[in-house]
Amino acid sequence: MKSSAIAVSGLRKAYGDKVVLDGIDLEVAAGSVFSLLGPNGAGKTTTVNVLTTLLTADAGTVHVAGHDVASATKEVRAAIGVTGQFAAVDDLLSGRENLQLMADLKRVRSGDQVVARLLERFDLGESADKMASTYSGGMRRKLDLAMTLVGNPQIIFLDEPTTGLDPRSRRTMWAIVRELVADGTTIFLTTQYLEEADQLADRIAVLNQGHLVAQGTAEELKRQIPGTHVKLRFAHTFDLDGAARVFPDSTRNDEELTLRVPSDGESRSLRALLDRLDEHALNAQEFSVHTPDLDDVFLALTEHTTKDKEAIVR
């Protein structure tokens, strides 16, 4: 069982009468990727700002790397790195100079060697001495993350790090994140790309209107949403007709000779379904299990919560 890198209990934050975070509880295992999802204005950035000591919570407890963010701010900041939505590089400096500046600020020993290793790791060697203003968006993001790694932080907060990047650059960033986690780094990721959370996160939390409305692995969240089904494809119409009678709650497609049968997707249910076909001497040419994706989960959870709140207000 991995220890906790981040532990949050009863976190509240308000600006005047507007409650932004209302009793948040979450735990992030060390050496894992934790992704926080939510629509614009849900409170994601506020959460990151509290966890990284940039904002003070109104109530609750927050421990990062074993330190209380309220009473051990210096220790927390020494243990973390933060990369925001916009690359925090100095355009008037070269890539190497940006990294060297960070190494000097953090008083890193053998700073030149650290800078050289990071330039190589992020494939920025050929552009190391070019002005950062000439870098592409993907290169700037890589440089920004490299700067974050100066000093070997235990925990890295990535606040929508791939916003605006092309698919190739985004996948490069994913590969870098996986390498960091393999080395034992903990990643706290907020993203607007649900595929990104699906690809990278060990656990996901969905934040909506200041409340965590769901937590779990991607697969656990997908199973919470109706829509999982088994798709059966038949060779002949009479087989499709027979199967439709056996499964009256199914949905048929006569053109494709397919039948969608609601299911939880588990092996026991699938076995029972196939046994029923066999009992009626029906044969499916092929079958496949389909589950909702994170887009479905996100929309269902956030729309459901919003409608519930609107009903209460009315």
C-alpha cells in the first residue's frame, strides 16, 4: 500500500458569499497520478492553489508530502513543483539560461550538470542556447516542466499542462509524465482533456460546483454510468429476430444485424448472456462489450449535480 503524498480533509474556501470549495476530501498515493476533472469554475485551480500554499483555506486540513500547508509552508514548497496552464519561461533567456536561473534560485549543487541532464532528458539540447521566444508551444511546455524538475520535487502539480498543444506534443508530455511516475514522482494533474486523464491517471476525482461528486479509477467511474452493453452481430435476420425476443430490453439495428443488450460487462453476466443464446440455438457471429467513456461520465456527473442544485434553488 503506497503512503499518502497528499491528504485533504474538509477543505473549504469562499470569496465573500461565493463558496468555491465546500468540504473537499481526497487522498493521493505517493508515486501515482491523480487527476482532478471539472468544468470551468468548478474550483480546480483554487484547489491547486491551496495545495501549493498560494491560497489559505478557510477550513479543513491539508497535508502535502507529510507537511501541513498552513504551518509548514516552507517545507511544502521545498517538496513540490508547479507547472501551470501557461509556460512560465523567460523569453529573453535561452533554454539553458532559464534552467540555470532556476538552479541558482534553488541553490542546487552541481547546477551545470543538472541543467545538462534536463536538456538531454527533454530533447532540448539542440535548442539549448536559442532564445525561448523562438520555441514552439510544445518546446516551451517541455522547458517549463524541466524547470519544475530542478531540485527533484517529490510532488508535481500540473495545472492543464497540455492546453493548446498539438496531438504529437501532447503525447510527448504524456510520455514524460509516465517516466516521472516510474521514477517515483507523484503527479497531481488537472486537465480539460478527458482522454488525458484516462491515459495517465491512477485515480480520478470529478469536481463540480465546489463538491467532489465522484472518485475512483477510470474504470470504476465508467461503471457508475448507465450505458454498458454487449453488442451482438448476427449473420441472418432470423437469428437477430430470435435474439431480440430472448432479450426484450435490447435495441436492434436491422441494417447492421446487431443487437445491443444492456449489461454490467462482467464475465458472469456475459457468460449468462451467451448461455441464453445457446439455449435458444442462436449463434452470434461476434460480440463485444462497450462501456461509457470518460466524456459520458463527466457529462453525466456534472449535469446531474447541476440539475439537482437548480431543483433545490427553485
